[in-house]
Amino acid sequence: MPTVSVIATVLNESETIGGLLASMQMQTLAPDDIVIVDGGSTDGTWEQLVAAQATMPNLLPIRDETCNRKHVIGPIARGRNVAITSARGDLIACADAGCLYDSTWVDHITAPLRSGTADYTLGGSRLDLAQSTVWDIASAPFLGVKLAPTEPSKSCAARSVAFTRSAWARVGGFPESLFHADDVLFDQQMRAVARTVPADNAKAIYIPHHTFSTAVWQVSSYSRGDGIAGLRFARLMRNVLRCVAEVAALALLPLTIWPFLLVLALEIYFAYRLDWKHVRSLGPRVLLARLAFSLVVPWVVAINQVRGALRKQYQTNRQNA
């Protein structure tokens, strides 16, 4: 049977690292090792990791302060690469300190790899509705997060993915030249060279506790990362068109109401198309929050993805000058 390693990278996660460690302790398929790279925490995270070794003999904490934005553009990617390099497993499962994991997660996320039917598996992530804020639910589909364990997921977030060591080596590891979109680019590269399948019942339980402003900030950050990496151009165009349509509908409102009603209908469709049944069951407050967030998203994505692309072009021009 191939060996399995769980890896993660952390920085100042004292409030969440305990949940991750507890999740790994109760796995029905215990990983051969759990490698967690700390990029130089100052809030007690590192001390918690060291103390946890007393009850977790398969835990390997590594303190590497080069996995920090002071030293590298992509500290999260570097932390993952350092962890994988130090891990013993033939199969690698990526976890995240901001998440919890069901007891069968390691078993389910690695099952297609252990059977030899895949080289790369996608688990995705979901909310714990009992612990979620209204803005967690409102922003979920725009961040690739599901509301229920059974919803199909095509998420590429490294909160829950697994792959063979050889596939990771073929793509050169996680790209350390990117801060936010490293797992998106890694996903694209892996799909190009590896047999890829979704893993059943392997979603990370994501608990962001968003407010409206923090949810917007996260969408903004991801969009800037996409712009810097040159990713998701089609999504940018869709959101630019939505912005243009909204402005045109408002401009025509003194003359006719029909364009406004059409655009509103389309925005309602975009807001609820993926999980209407779940959102409807959560009440009118959640319905209104989702629609409000959906109306903001095209502007946030369009502005920040363009900003990211312009920043990348500026950096390229400076390097070539």
C-alpha cells in the first residue's frame, strides 16, 4: 500500500491550528506523517505544533521563515513545496488550518490514488451552516464553496486536494511566483498532465466567519491573483459585460424599464443558479444577502482582475527596462 502524507502551511493560525490537528488525529485512515510548515508565526502557533508532537508521533512541524512574504512572493506555495519535499508519502493530501475535516477525509481524498485510477483528486470545500455567518453563505458560490456535502464540486482550492508525488514533480510543484492564485495555476497544470477525478465525500469544512467587507476583500484578492497570473480571462469578460449591462440599464431607466428588469432577472439567476434550494431554505435574510453580494461581485472581479493584470504588466516592463 502506498504511503500517505498530509501537508499544510501556516502563519499565525493559533485560533485554528487546534481544529486541524484534532481533525487529523481522528482519521480512520491515519496518514503516515503530517507535515506542517510554519512560516514564522509569532502568536503561539509554532508552540502549539511543538506541544502536539507529544500526542501525535506522526506530526512533523517545520519552522521555515523563508515561507513568509518577506522572503518570497508566494509564501503559501513555498510552504507547501517545503512540506512535500520533507514528507515521506508517495501520495500527498493538502489540508488547510482554516478548515476542519471529517474522520474519513484522508481515506476518501486518497481513495482514487490508492486504487491507481487517478493521479490527482479534487475534494472541494463546504460550509458548516451551523457555524456560518450570513455573508459566508452569500459569498460561498463566488469563492467555490458549497453549502452541502453532497453538492458536486469542481473546486481546485488546495484546502482539499490530493496527488501523487510524481505528478507534483512533473509540474514543478506549486508556483512560488504567485501569492493568491498558486493553487489555481497548479490545478491547471496538474489537469494537463495527470488523470484527474473528483473525490466523493472529501470536502474540507471551511469556516471563514465572513462579514460583508471581509468577503469582498477575499473576492478582490483572488481576482487580483487571477489578473497577475493571467488566469480566468473568460470570467473577467463575463463580469465586464455584466457591469456594462447594469450601467446601460440604469442609463435607459428614464426611457424604459424593460432593460432594467431584464438585467435584474439575470442577476437573480447568477445569484441563485447553483444552490437555489439550499439558499431558499435558509430564509429571506440570506436570500437578500446573496442577491446583494451578487450585484457587487462583477464590479469587484472586473476592477481587481484588471488591476492585477496591469500590475503584472508594470512589473514586466520594469524588468525589461
